[in-house]
Amino acid sequence: MPTLLADAGSGSGDPDLGLLKAVNGLAADAPGWLDSLVAWTAEYGILLGLAAIGLTAWLSARRRPDAPVAVAGVLWAPLAVAVAELANLPISKLVDRPRPFVTHPELDVLVPGKEDTLSFVSDHSAMSMGVAVALFLVNRRLGLAAGALALLQGFCRLFVGVHYPTDVLGGYALATAVVLLLAPIAMAVLVPLCHALSRGALRPLVVARTSAASEGRRRQPAPSGRRSGGRRAGRGRGRDHEPDHESDLAA
């Protein structure tokens, strides 16, 4: 059956297949333990690393002055990934591109069991880049760290022989488009939700608890200057029992 995206030909003059074979060829020369490590990393390791970065971003967002807004941005990351994966369902069926090793059995496949699945776009690449772009909008340092893992994910998908380079690039593009285009709509819903949660029993999920000492320092009124104390003391004698309205307001 003809596909919307060509299945990459013999490799002569085809940069898509040529790059795939160059990266996948590294697996043939690598020791078995390294092949197994890359295969596990490509399937599970990077996703676990992204989950750890997401957890770190959430813990950091709870301590920010704009915690509800920051937590809403972190929450958008997994939701954006889910939307991107849903969007990929009709795209993959429309393109109908088989896995590269189906057309090119000479490839060294390190992850078995994908013969009956489609190649475009790469789900793992889309998930990785979706998390990276969404977190970058909230925390640039963690977003860049997630972006590095997303790039490593793309390399690993080629190394194990289950995707063409254009599959990886398509996953990156799809996830980036979903995150950026739908972010205003998502934040319009998530920010009020996080504000509401911060005022209820689920507040610890949105705002980190502060210690009693730091809370006391935050609420303590600023000390009055000597001049104001002097003025109050010098207003006249016999008014020693006048209530201190400034202290009452601060309390």
C-alpha cells in the first residue's frame, strides 16, 4: 500500500535512510551490554528521567511567589503530552509509514515487538520534547535539562533501529506545536484551578508549607523608626494609655 511519506529507498542519495544506517551501524560495533543499556534507555530510561525532572519542577514551583501559576505551567507538561499522543493517532494512520526495519531488514533492531506498529511520528520523541518545551516555559534550567534528554531520545530511537530521523523530527514538531499553540487555552483553565486548590485542603499540592518561624517573620510588622516613636512620646503627657492604633492595624 502506498504511503503518504515514502519508505526511504536504497540509501543512495537518501539522507533519511543514510543517517539512520549511520547511527544504527554503531550498534553493530558496540558491545552487547551497551546495546542493552541503550535499548532500555530508549524505551524507559529517558522517560523516567523526564518524570524525575518534572517532579523537581513541581517541588520548585510550589516554593515560588507565583506558586499557583508556576504549578499550572508544570501541570500543563503531562497534559500537553497526552494531547500530542492523541493528535498522533490520526496522523500516524494517515501517513501509514511502516517501521524502517520492515522495509530494510538489514538494520540491527534492538527493541523487538514493533513490527505491527507505525513509524511516523515517534511517540517517544513527542513525549520527551513535549515535557521539555512545557517545562522550559516555567523553569528554563530544568527545561533545558529535559531538552537534552529529548535530543538523546531521538538519537536512541535511531540507534535501536525503530525510527527514521524524520519520524523523530516529526515528533519534536508535533509536541512543540501542541505545547505552544494550546498553552494560552490550557493556562486559562489551569491557573484558576490551581488558585482554587491553593485555598482548600489540597493547598500543599500547590503551595509549599512554610515553617512557623518564617511565617512569623513574614507577618511581623516593620519596626517603627525613632522619629515616629519620639513624636508619639512627645505629643503630650497624660496620654500614656492611648491605644496604639498602628500596632492594632499591623496585627
